[in-house]
Amino acid sequence: MTRARWIMLPAIAACLLLALPAQAARELPAYWMALSVGGAAPEVGPADTPPETLPNPLAVVTPGAKVKLRAMIVGGRRAYMMFPDVYANIGPSTTINSKGPHRMSFTIDTGTFHGSGEWTVTEEEYAWDAAGQGAMKVSESYPSGEAMEWTAPNREGYYPITVEGSIKFKYMRQTPAGPSESADNGSALATFNIQVKAAAAPTTPTTPATPTTPTTPTTPSTPTTPTTPTTPTTPSTPAPTTPTTPSMPTTPSTPATPITPVTPRSDAPVIRLPAPDSKVPPRAEVYGTGPPGTVIVVYTEVRLQEDDSLLKNVPGLRHRIEADGSWHVGIAIPELPAGVAEPLYYVIKAYWATPTRKSQEAAVRVYRE
């Protein structure tokens, strides 16, 4: 073997090692909306996924009260950035330099090769809708619109609020062939109720009883005979009745504290077939369920196995969901794009829509036969 070929071997090995840290160790969860009441950022853990239930109401406030609401798109690529130890394969030569909801970076150093990668959020925005009830004020401290203060109406009742958001990511990496760049994006929507309820009226304290006045003793009469009268008996002084101590008034009850926020459940449709991580033919048959009468939209993402970066989106198909809630579409699983010699995988995504609403997305990862 020539000396030039021996020199190339470390570079080839470095290319293989570069793929290890960025490959997903666990399938990324679907994008979903996390919420909090009170102004603090929503708390999300590495094992959190879209919950199946949502407390109704999300919070309870009094008429005219102000409540701070905050939203954050989580799952998907953001889960990868926040929890790389869970969602990325960390090789022995890889160091995670930073992680979080807005930026994640890593470096690879094998001794003969040094590479790096970085994911960042480039765009993020939110829109709130209270259906004209109460007053909304978006916080100027968060340009994305993720925080909002809602003033409750003066009428009691349940008031629905909807928040919809979108997010875009950029990935920069350094490889033996030089720098490269790719992108990713996602969206989420949540609708929840706030209950407006008047505080309980305080209890009126009982008036204490008036103490009893003691009786005045009778004066004895003077005897009429000349004889020495018998000395009259001195009347005993009656003891006055001690007044009863009045009872303390009942302290009014404190209004209920708002309920601790819980992330709302996903309204995404269900993809029943194909199964996750299965191999599918060039034309895949996709079966699922969703709300009857809505329109199901199915599309496909083409991604690199190396780092999950998005290569292209294959336009989706639209089909009305049957009366029994079932749907079925056939989609194309495209071949490897020209000039790409790395292994791929495909993510079939689906959501349902009406003229005024779009659901969260369901996703299943597959491989081409």
C-alpha cells in the first residue's frame, strides 16, 4: 500500500466517527406545546412526551384578575438540543459543549481529526387567541410572543384560549470535506380553558350576648312596737353574673390559588401503519385514524441517519377522513438524492385540518426496502 493511501485512512476513520455523536439514540418525540401559569418558563424533562389528558380548567382566577401565561414548543429537534444525552449517540471522542432550548454544540477529537457541530434556533414565534373574551397583552420582554398576560372578564365561566407557534433551526457542522449547513423546523398548537370564579364570601361574626345586671337587695322595714326591735338580718349581697366572653369572628376564607399548570394533551391523528422503524416499499400505504369529516394531510421528510438533518420535504397528500374516523393514503418514498452517498431514513408525518384549525403532527420513522 502506498504512503498516500496510509495517510487517507485516519481521515476516513474520522468521517465514520463524526457520524456517531449526531445520530439519534432514541426517536425524537413529536413537537408539542408546553404551558405554564404565573410567568415562569414551562418545565420539561427528557422523558416528557405529549400528555394524554389536560386538567379542565388549566387555572382558576377571580373576575377581573390578571393571569400570566407562557408557552414553549418542545419535542422534535428541541428535545435533541435540550437532552443530547438521551437523543444523541455520544461517542468516546465526542464532547457536548453546550445544550439547551436555544443552542446545542459538540466537538469531536480523535487525535488525528477535529470536527464540530452546532444546532441553533433561528426563528420562533407564537400567536394567542382568546376569542375576544377578556383582554390580552403580549409581553415585550419576549419578542417571540411566548408570554402573555390575560385579564379575565367580570362574568364567571370557562374561557378557551388557543396558542399556536412555529420554530426553525439551523445546523452547522465541520467535516473533512469542509463546512456544511442544514435546517429543521416544527410547529405546535394548544387550546385550554381558564375558569373565572368569584371568591367565597366571608362568614359574618356572631354578636356577643349582653351580660346580666345583678339584682338590688331589699331595704329591711323599721319595727313599730316600743320594745327593742329585733335586729334585722342583714341581707346577703347577691354575686353579679359574670358576662360571657364573646366568640371571635370567623376569618374569611382565602380565595383558591390557581391550579398548577399542566401541559395539554396532543390532538394529533394516529398513524397505525406502517410500524415504527419498519422497511417500506417505494410506494408506502399509510393507515390511521382521526376526527371524522376533517382533512388529513400526510407528507414525508427525508433525513440523514448521520445527524438527523433534513434533506428535503416530499409534498403531502390531502384526503377527507371517513365517517368512522379511518383514513388511508399511498405516498412515495423517494430514492437517495443524487450526490448523497450516506444512509437515509424517512419520517412520515400527518396532521388533520379544518378551515380554522390545524392539529399537532403524528410521526413515524421508516426505512426504504
